[in-house]
Amino acid sequence: MSDVFPRWPPDWTDDHTLATDESLAVSEDIEFFSALRSDGQVLFAVAWPGGRRYMLVDPEGETPPCALRVGERSEDADVGRGVEGVWSGALALARQILDGEVDPLRPGLTPLPAEDEPKRRRRWRS
């Protein structure tokens, strides 16, 4: 995948060191990154050819989460759906961090369900 855009927005990392910086190839065209900044804030990024989405979360809740997108949406429908799926998972993970359900220091912080966790079925309501 081409690195047209920085892994992390410079404004979010210039004055900080990254305690952890991990990546996960979700597919051939989509990659997910997570990092823990020296001040305890968590960074997430989803990358695809031609674009990136970034999120910064304060586990203490002292500052509101912020997010931004750079580049273009993917013209490939499968890649676009994949990016949206990973981003939705990242949003859910951010919510779990803010609610104290997930420790941001846990290694391998990913928005994907662990293989040993049971899949939850959505129930239709009328």
C-alpha cells in the first residue's frame, strides 16, 4: 500500500512519543493502526489506497475524541465497505475505552473480535 499520507497526523504526535505502535493488515487494501501516546491518549488509523481515517481518544475523558479523514473515498465498493466496517469497529473500541471496558494498555488493541469471543447476533425488533 502506498504511504501518501503520514501514519499519524503530525499535530497529534510532534510533541509526544508513542509507547506502542501496532499495525494489522485487515486485507490486501486495508490496514488498521493503533498507538498509545506518552500522555495516555490512544490513536487509531484506518488506511486504504488513497486515504486514511484517524481518531484520537482520551481514556480519561478529559478531552473529547477527535477524528479526521484525508484523501479520497475508495472507488472500489468492496474496499469502501471494508473501510467502513473497520472504522465502525474502531468507533466501538473507542467507546469501550471511554466506558472503561477495555484497557488501552492491552497489547494487540484491534477493532476486530477475538476469535475466542462468541459472535453476537442482532435481534430484530418490531
